[in-house]
Amino acid sequence: MPEEIVIEKGLHQLSPSKLAAFVTCPVMFKARYLLGIKTPVSPSMVLGRAVHAALEKLGRFRQLELEIGLPELILEFNEAFKADIDKESIEVKPDEESKLRAGGEALVKVYFDRFGQERPMASELHLDETLINPVTGEAYQRPVLNGTEPGDLGLYGILDSLLDEGDGLVVVDYKTTSRTSADSTIMLTHRMQLLCYAYLMQRASDKPVKALEIRQLVRKKEPDIAVTRVPIPSKLSYAPMFMAVESLLASLQSGAFLARYGWHCHGTCEGYGLCSPLG
Ligand code: SF4
């Protein structure tokens, strides 16, 4: 395990994933984002990324009101899948690979059948906004750490898709998964991510954000899409997000990262080797 903490460039800004990791477990955050420990990429992660690439292509075409057919999207999926398998040097047995490919193609098809004609306002929208204290109006500052230049602390996120429904904007996020999560679970497990997206969008646009929508693409025998829409109240409180930001900055400053054991713990966690009191 590396002794010295190497601050990665990304610590100049926070992101929904970084905040969510810190809230889940500060040691996992430290392992992943300060020590740069990476969990090996699994074939299903590659599958999820390839499905995402196909959906991104669909969104970009539909945003420009261009037609695109299912065969082109399946091709996009397969090319992205192969390129990622090669890049990550993952060994997949041929029968497992064809099973994964068939599962991914089925997900792209089911998505295309349901949302193929939807016209997003933006697809893969990159947003970068300064974090401003909602009470004092002051901009949060980057932590004083080796390798981090002083300056305003930003929040950076990528929105999968953005819809304009006339009476407000809807932020859409895709998740590829092997089983459907209930709406209540989605709202709880993705609460930080949803708050971050709402914050980014409300700072970036004059139009109100009326809802956040998570589309679970579920890999099962009969592939399915489960949609959870979370309405945004006009007076949304960002307090949990800023409490997480402040707690993270305090941990970075003090160097103290507390392990948060729970149902999310597993042997492939990046922080697994750091968190055990028994060594
Ligand atoms: S395995 Fe360890 S580092 Fe990972 S989430 Fe659990 S307590 Fe945190």
C-alpha cells in the first residue's frame, strides 16, 4: 500500500461521485481519490460503459433532430465494448463475451424502443460551477494540500441527458444494473448525486429544474427500463451537500478519514486494505 498520499489533479474540484464516495465511506474516498487505488474493471462495468456510449450517440443525434437507427446503435455498442475490453486487457471467455454482448444489445434495443424518438435539449452535458456557501455567499476554497493550487473550489459533473418539458428542465441519468431497485432505494442511494446535479443545473441555467430522473437499464432475462422521477421542490435545500463538502474539507485538512462499515463493504472496495482495525 502506498505510504505517501499522492493528490490527484481532480482534487482541484469535487464531483458528485467524489462526494458520494466520501459520504459512503471516507476511507474509500481516500483510497480511491487520494491514493489512486483502482478496483480492477469488470466485464459488466465494460458492458455498462458500452451501453452508455450507444445511448450517448442516440442522444447526440436526436438533439440535432437527426435520424439514427437501431443497427447503428448496436454497432456503436459493440465497437465501444470491444475497444474497452482491449484497453482494459480484460480476459473474457468467448461464451461469456457473447452472453454479455447479447445482454447489452438487448438493453440498447429496449431503450431505443421506448426513448428512441425523445429529443433532449443536451446530451452528455459537462457542467463546472463554483461551490458557493448558501448562507454567507462566500465561495469555498480548495484545500491547502501538496499538489493543489489555491483557488475557488468547483463542482464538476456530466449530465447524461437534459430534457426541456416547457414548464421546467429534467435531468436524466442512466444506470445499467442487474436488478431493479425500488424508487425509495434509488432516492436514498443517489441522493448526493441528485443534489449535485440540481445544484449544477440551477446555477447554469435560468430555467427551473423541475425533476431528476434515473433510468435503470436492467439486465435480466427480459431486459427492462425502470424510471424513477424525483420532483424538485422550488425551495430545495442543499444543506446535506454542503455539509458533505465541509466534512470532506475538514478531513482533507486534518488527514483523518473514518471508516464507515456497512452493507456496502466488500473485498473489491479500493479501501479494503486500509480500513481494518486488525490490519
Ligand atoms: S470496505 Fe472499508 S474502505 Fe471500503 S467501504 Fe467498507 S469500511 Fe470503507
